[in-house]
Amino acid sequence: MKVSYKKLWKLLIDKEMKKGDLAKAAGISNFSLTKMGKGGNMRTDVLEKICLVLNCKLGDIMEIIPDTENTK
């Protein structure tokens, strides 16, 4: 399975917030956001901090995309 954070990037645009501002407000590293930009897996505590700052649910910032091979 693959993780997509496209919803997070759209939410940041909608809130006129930069990635660096989110990192600072959530107390997470810029590396975490870089890893998310590449679709990497994140620890749940990092995702929780982001959701708290943005006042949203986990499904508002990410989605899990199943592998096409596994859907056969």
C-alpha cells in the first residue's frame, strides 16, 4: 500500500500556510515534511500533532492507496 499526503498539501494551501510554518507550529522537523512529500510512512504522533494544529482529522490530511497488484 502507498500513502498519499496530497490532502495535507491542499489543506495548507487553503489555509495559506507554508510547510515551515506547520513544522514550527506542530513541533515537528522539516525532515518529517520532506519525508511526507515523498509519500513516506510517518509515526502516528507526528500525524496527531499536525491534525491538532490544523484542527482536522487524519483522513483530512492523508489517504491510503492500495497496490493495484493486491486488488486482483
